Amino acid sequence: MMGRKQATRKLFYEFSLEERVPRDHFLRRLAKAIDFSFVYSMVKPYYSHTGAPSVDPVVVLKMALIGYL
């Protein structure tokens, strides 16, 4: 089953990644430049409807892309 990442804030954590990453960081520019929603339709035929949810395929693609760049 294809999983999807859901950003939720933790109740007792004071740490915010959004506040820590600089505004001009490469990852912020990448997120603005590329819409990764096309990945879900491309990989959907390869996922079963049963089983445990997987890692979000967009996260996997972003990790590979960042590693390459």
C-alpha cells in the first residue's frame, strides 16, 4: 500500500524544522521549482492495495535527487 507523508506538529516538541532551515536554502528553492505530485500517478500501478503503508514515494525520489545533486 502506498504511504503518504503527513506533516503534523508534535505536542511537546519545541523544535521547528521550518524555522531552522534558512530562507535561501537549496531545498526551499527546489520545492518551489518542482511539483512532485506527478510521482503518485506514475508509481500507483506498482503498489498493492493491501499490506503496510510504504515510505512516501515522493520522499524517496527527493532523497535520490538530492543525493545526486
